Amino acid sequence: MNGDLKKRKELKHNFTAWMLVAPALAFMLVFTAYPVFRSLYLSLMKYKMGMGTPELIGLENYAKLFSSKLFWKVMGNTVFFALITVLPSMAVGLGLAVLVNRSSRTIGFVRTAFFYPVVMPMIAIASVWMFIYMAKNGLFDQMLISMGFRPLNVLSKKSTVLPAMAVMYVWKEAGYLMVFFLSGIQSISTEVMEAAKIDGAGSLKIFRKITLPLLAPTFLFVSTIAFTNSFKLVDHVVIMTEGAPNNASTLLLYYIYQQGFTNFNYGVSSALTVIMLVLLLIVSLPRFISQDKKIHYN
């Protein structure tokens, strides 16, 4: 009798738990799992707008992409953009976190000001930076002219368009990463800091020997977020350059957008999506697993 009662309680407990998890699980299945498997399916199909049903062609979409010079140019642009944005955005975010990690009457305003670019509408951000980078009459070129240099018109040159967009990206992303670093810094025990000060350690030494090592879990999380976000830049490319000049600013997600919503080639766009997912997994998972074993969590 007691055994039956115990089983009923366990069933009731498990049922309640599954009911609580069900909304999030359903959301994940509909908006994450289904799109992933749908993309895998369509990547093996020839499927364009106007076709009644997809036509199975196997790995032909992948073969066409791997033999395309434009695809490899886009991949090069994407990797280069990640390399010039991930570390700078993390460094600036950490610097801002250290700067605002204090108590004062105005610190709330300062933190909000640094975070504000994160919540600004993409159209507003693109408009501001298009004005800054505008040829000759823009703020950047006018500053160069006032210093005696020639205007660069950075958005129209292959060599400068991605670095110019990287500056905009770091400006926007640093405030977002600042929040995670600030949370990590404030979770460090004040007793450790006070003990180091009593032992005569200066601020710089405390930062190098205590703060940075104890921020290792935060660095792992932030680096993963920063890397994946650098691959997801598309809206500013659409508004500011549309891949110009000569696809020098075309990034992977914008290339997916072009194939899916401009050329309406859903098979190729799905194959590109799968490639992007695999690339993110290859870079993120091994690094997360290997570094997670070396990290001490408080």
C-alpha cells in the first residue's frame, strides 16, 4: 500500500515538473529544433520560389557552394570580421565594467549611457554611422580634412569597409558584454580583495592576479557570445552597404539572406545555414569543453 502511494506521488511530481517545462520545451521544438531539421532537409533539395515540391539533389548545393569563389570570399570576410571584432569588443567591455564598478550618485546614468547603444534600433544606429562615414561631408572625412588629410570614404573601399563596420560593431557590442563582466566582477568575494590590499598589493596587481583569474568562467561565456554574435551581423549590412563594394562587406548571414529572400533559392540558403551552424559548433563546443575543465567556479 505504501509502495503504491509512493509511486503515485512520484508520478504526480513528475507530471507537475513536465507541465512546468512544457511551454519552454514546446517553444524550443518549434523555433529551434524544427528550423534546424527543416534546414538540413532543404539543403539536400533543389527548391526555389514557384516550385510545387522540393526535388532531391543530395549534396549538389554544397558542391556548388564549395566550388564558388564568391562563397569563399564571403567566408573570408566573415572570419576576418570575427577576428577584428571579438577581442576588441571583449577588451572594451571589460574596461567599461572595471570603470563602472564603483558606487556614486551618477554611476547608474553612466552604466545606462554605456549600455544604450545595445537597445538602440538598428535603423537609428545605421543612420548615425552612415552620417559619420559619409563621403567628404561625413564627420570622419571632415575630421581628416581638418587635419590636412584626404577624405577616405571608408564605406566605398574594399580595404576599409570591414574595419569601419567593425568599429561600429564594437561600439554597439561593448556595452552588452560590459554587463556580463560587471556581474562577474561583482560576484568576486570582497574578502579576497581586502586581504590582497592588506598584503600590500596594488590595484593593477590585484586586477592581474585575482580579478582576471576569477573571471575565467565569465570570459568563457562572453567569448562564446561575442563569437556567435559576430557571425550574426546582417541588418547593418543591409542598410549601410548591401555587400558593396564588390561583395567586400558581404558576410555569411547576409549571403544567406540574399539567397533566401532576394534570389528565393531556399535550397542554397538552407545549405549555407547548415554550414554556419556547423562552423559555430566546430569552433565553440571543443573550446568550451576543453577550457571548462581548466576553470575554477566559485
